[in-house]
Amino acid sequence: MKHLRSLTAMALGAALLGSTAPLSLAATPDNMLVIANRIDDMKTFDPAESFEFAGADVSRNVYEKLVNFDPMDLEAGYQPQVAESWELSEDGKTITFTIADGHVFSTGNPVTAEDVAFSLQRAVKLNKTPSFILTQFGFTPENVEEMVKVTGENTVEVTLDKPYALSFVLNCLTATIGGIVDKTAAMENEVDGDMGSEWLRTNTAGSGPYKVASYKPNESVMLDLNPNYHGETPAMERVVVQHIQESATQRLMLERGDIDVARNLSPEDVAGLDGVEGVKVVDELRGRLMYFSANQKVEMLADPKVLEALKYAVDYQGMADSFLTGQYTVHQAFLPKTFLGALEDQPYSYDMDKAKAALAESGFPDCGPIKISVRDAQDRMDIGQSLQNTWGQLGCDVELIVGTGAQTLDRYRAREHDVYLGAWGPDYPDPNTNAATFAENPDNSDEAGNTGYLTWRNAWDIPEMSQKTQAAVVENDTEKRAEMYREIQAEHQQTGPFGVMFQQIEQNAMDESVENFVAGGATTAVSYWVITK
Amino acid sequence: MTSTETHAPRRQIMPKWLKRVLGTAATISVTLLGLLFVTFMIGRVMPIDPVLAVVGERASQAQYDAVYQELGLDKPLLVQFGIYITDVLQGDFGRSIRTGMPVSDDIARVFPATLELATLGTLLGVFLGVPLGVIAAVKRGSWIDQTARLVGLVGYSMPIFWLGLMGLLVFYGILGWVAGPGRVDIFYDGIVEPITGMLLLDSALRGEWDVFRNAFSHIVLPACLLGYFSLAYISRMTRSFMLEQLSSEYITTARVKGLSEWHVIWRHAFRNIRIQLITVIALSYANLLEGSVLTEIIFAWPGIGSYITVSLLANDMNAVLGGTVVIGVIFVGLNLFSDLLYRFFDPRSK
């Protein structure tokens, strides 16, 4: 069905290109931004639980955090927001935040130190999926009230289980789970001890520039201005995000002027917009990586020379220039470009001579059967077919095992794959988010069940590299920390069973009047409050 | 020896109509129960982990285990099914993993959208398809017949999503005659307080004629598309039924008796195909109610077809089961309705 739909989308694209009749253009109001996006992954607005892309987009515009990114200068890193300043104790374990005056929730209540402590405690106590971002600092539902507490009228003290790099802690607090919730509103709507979780699923109580005015699952979400927002009033007084599944439909609506931004256009539709008057396409590098990984339980794939051969026998640039054009760029390290310490070296390029030479030196000169687990998404199947072709030239008998996302993930987590072709996006904007999963494996035994570590899923036992990764996360000298990550990545590229291939480029098409549309880069989500048109 | 005992006529313990009602109710219950059982079991034995669908890829083992217990997956399958049925009987279909909302709320939101669309589509199909089929049969071999057959053939063979996208391109994109995807323009969204959930009906009932016009402009294209497919099926079946009747001896007799052609066609032949047509129309309606997934996706129409499909792909089994119950009830309900109409139109079945 997806194949046919893609073909149809292409047919429509061709028809659009071929049509000479101009599309009559309407326009959305100047103070309203209308976006077409796929929002069917949106489950909740509660920052303690929200962990999906569409949810993060809403959260970033609704909830403020202790520290946050400036959308107009993402490279500057975290900046003060609800916390006007912070201080690290001498032992490096306690951070004292001073809460700024003047921040007010959309409910009318002022943002206090009590709200800050409550929000962080609540996220740990509720123990939802993203809670690991906070619990990695040693917080538990039992101890969090002691570890995160109000110590003065406008101060909150956060005590960690051991010293960490301050940048690591603050980067984690910029994640969605760091959103500050109005304690009064949440507790007024508490049901059966859920700390307002059910209410916050579809309602918001934040101090950010917007509040959710209406939400229809799989249909639309509408944001209106937070009348109490302390900052400059955003130009877009209302933001509407409509769920439009089909790329071709998004394109048509954009060309008709019924939407301002189309966020899920296929490469064909993006190409189709070339030269269309009144529409522009803005490229932005995001944090998602596309990689393959080889299960080290499979004897042949545990041979370093076989891995080297497989890495050389990938047509990186060919794929990036053909079916992935505009959507992905070649990148071969586990930290996305723009992350602290990201390594931009690309040691591998498509070279069949080197690949064959490496294979000849391995214990498996004739290669052998390789099953690639790949989910039924078009881009991944295309990459899988390319690998099947080039690895086939090495003499490998490659079979694609296509399944739904859940099916392939099941096999991957159970360590039942040969090669897994997948994508990975950072959970929070700190290098440790990827380092801790690509380059750390605390216990490789089956019994450990460390499914959260990609290293474990691939049965890659790396005690020394794990130590290096753990050392990097506590290094307080930022430049030294960055260098440590670069070294780990270089080693990872050479020895790891991972072949990182691409980094995502997000192509957002929009009306040419739309300015300052920042999707969030590799580190955060979209920011509506700076947009003008 | 002859028996002198005489049997008193057995007392009718239960009136015949009550027996029939109870029998029908039992059949419906067993059908729905069977449908639920099969869907439930398929969901449980599929090689997909429902816990992962809830907690996501990054969850810790502790979070995974907690949800595993919470979903009751540690219990035997039959016990799980028993618990599910008990909840369903209390109106609790569980919570959708994907939307985070109670499934009953989701269905209450998406079903009226599909009902509105499918009803309009079926009405178009019936009002155009039946006369076309009759005329095609009467004028067999004529250009009208050929046209009707071509319409039917195209309707059968053209992929609906292609036709939908082309319809959007031409009538929305180029000509601008109709509104785009979605049920209503964002400017009108939320103006009408829902009564039935069907926007056209609700806006009319509330007297919000601007919203009505806008909603009509949005629904007209997908409804025409579905109507076309419905028309193709209904006209083809009508033609076939009519041809059979028109070749019958009683029709020849009627013509010999000098009855007008109009009388022969509509009062004799058509009268006898009504029962078959009811089944065809009911089936077509039921198919549009559950099978218009692609139309819903292309037109960003938040209906039950796409709800079930997307839920199935996300392994959101509560949503799939809830949707299955609704679709099951629709099929059973339409069958029942057809039966009642049979009895009304055909005295023999009374």
C-alpha cells in the first residue's frame, strides 16, 4: 500500500509540475500560523510523560524550563530561563538554582521555587518513560524530595548522587521533562494520586509563550497566546497544527495558501516546489541518525575485518545523492553534527577494493548469509536494498527481513537479529545521550537485559570504552570533555559493530513570508514564538 | 389396548415474537463475542510486543515490567480475555496507547465523521446508481448501457487514492471549487457545539449556516468519491438483477397484456429486485463505513477506518478491538435492518 501511495504521490507531483494552470492562492491571517504535520504520535502534553516529536513541539512552546535554548542562537547552548542563575557546590554534587521573578503561568499563578521543585519531583515520582533523563542522576521516587528541594524563597537545591559535568546536568534540564508545571493547577486536578497527570494529558499549565487552546487527537492542536507570558508578545497569536498524513496533500495545501508550513514533504514533493512562486524550502540539520549494527553473537559479524569490509561496501554518497537527497547527509559518528564533541571525520567511503581486501583478510573470505532487519518505512527499505546490493557484491547472501517497527524492534531488543538497520535520535541535547547507548555497556550478559543500550542489543562487550564514556560524563572542563568524546567516536568508528551512515536533514516548506522558522536543530524542538510573517 | 389419554395442547410458554427476538439477540451476542475473541487472540499472538508500544524503545526493564503487569499480560490468555469482556460490558474499552484517550471517547469522536461521509456517499450511490442500473438493463446494448458499464468498470478498477489525489488536485488545487482536506476550515473549527458529532447535521441543527456551507464544501469531494465507488457497485448489481427479471416470462406476459413500459419496469421488474438491492446497498454502506481508509487519509478525514488501521500498525490493540466492536455492530445491525426490510417487502418471509 505504501509503495502504491508513494507512486501516487509521485504521479501527483508530476501532474502538479506539469499543470500550467496556476493554483489560486488564499492566505492565512497575518497573526496566525497554520502548520501541516503528522501529529499522530502525540499522546500527552504532560512534560513528565511526553516523549514524542509532536509532543515535544507543543511542550517547548508551552512550558518553560530552568534553562533553555535560544532558538535564534542554538549554538550558544543552554541559557537562563526560569533560573536566573545557578551555583555548583565545591564537591560538584549540589546545584543551587535562583528562580527569576516575573514568570507567570497561563493560569495566572506566578512561577515559584515550589513549582520548580514540584515539577522535577513529580517527573521522578511518576516514573514514566522519559524519567530516566532525571533518574540517571540518582533520583528515585523515594529520595527525590530530599534530593530536589526548596531551600529559600526563590532557591531550589538539586543534589546529585555523584559529581557530573555541569553541562551534562543542565543540558538534561532543557529536555521536555524539565518543563515547569503549575503545582496548584496540577494538584487541583489530581485524580487517584496521579499528580494531575490525566488532566495534563490534554490540558497545559505552563509559563511559556503559548497555551493549548484545543486538542483533537490525530486531527489538530491549537495554541493561543499565554496572556501572562513575561517575554515579548509573539507575533503569531495563534498556532494551529493540523494532522495531514499525506505529503502530496500537504504540498497542495501549501500551494493553495491554506497552510503556512508543510513539515512532512517527500523528496519528490520538495523537488516539485522548486521554482514555485511564493514558497520556500528551509533545510535544517536534525539529530536523528541512520545506522546499521551487527550482532556480535553472530560469529562472522564479530570478525573485525568483516565489519570493516561491510563499512567500506556501503554507497554512502550514492544514497545521499539519490533516494535520500535533501533528507539525509552523510555522517559517520554517533554524535550528530552540532552536538558538543561531534566528530565530523568520514573514514569510510564506498570502496569495493578495500572492502574485498578486508574480507579476504577475515576469517570469512567468502562472506556468508546476512539477514538485515528493517522496518517497513520507505527510506529504510531503500537503504536496505542498497546494502543488499553492495554487500551482495562482496559475496554475502543478504536477505531483507522487513517488518513493522514493533516487530523489528522486538527482534533487536531480543538480540535475535544479524544486522539491524535503524534510526536513533537523541533524547536530550547532551553528548551523553548517544554516547551512553552507542559506547557504553555495563553488563553484556543476557540476564542483564540492558535493552536500553544499543551496545547490549548488539552484544558488544566494551568494558574499556564504557569507562571512557563514564569518564567523559563527569568531566567539567567542556573543551576537554568534547575532546574525550571525539576520541571515543574515532575508536568507535574503527572497532564498533555500528555503521553510522547518515544524519537527518529536515526540509520544511513554507510560505515565503514566514521568517524565523526554527525546527529545533539537532538539540531541541520547534519555537513558534520567534516566527513572523 | 388403546390409550385413552389425551394430550392437552402444550401451553405456549413464550410468545413466538419473543422467541425470535431472543434468538436474534443470542445470535448477535455470539457473533460479536466470536469477533472479539478472534481479534483479541490475533492481537495477543502477533509477534509484536504490546508493552513496547506503550513504553517505547527507551524504557528501562523496571518500567517495562511495570507496564507488563499493568496490562495483565502475566495472566493466562483466557483470563485476559475474560477481564477484557467484563470491562467492555461495563462500557470500558480501555485506553488507546496511541492517543492516550479512552477508546470509547476516541470512537465517539471519529465514528460520526465516518458515518457522515459514508452516508452521503451511499445516498449518492443509491440515487444515481439504481436508476442508472435500471436504464442500462432496459436499454441493453445501447450507449447508455455501455456508459454505465464503463462507469462501473472504472469504479471497480481505479485505485481510490489515485482518484482521490487527482480529485483534490483538480477540484481543490486548480479549480478551487471545493475546500481542501479536513472536515472544516480552521476558522470555523470549534464553533459548533457537537450534538451528534456529524458536523453537517450539527451545524444545521444549530443554525450555523456558514459552518454548514464550509463543512459541505469539505465533504463534497470525498463523498462524491465514495459515492462513485458505491454507484459503480450498485449500478452494476442493479443492471444484473434487472436483466434477470426482464427476461422472465411474467414480464413478457405483462407486456402482452398491454401494460405500459414504465409500469412493466418499475411496478413489476423493479419491485422484484428490491430485496436483493437492499442487501447490496446495506453491504455497500457497511463497506464504506469501515473501508474508506484511504479516502480518510488523503482527505485528512478523522474517521474510524483510518483510526483502526493506524492503531493496528501501532499495535494499539485496545483501539483495534474497540473499533472492531463498532464495525461488528454495524455489520450485524445492517444485516438485521435488511432482514426487517425483507419482511416488510416480501410477505413470504413473514
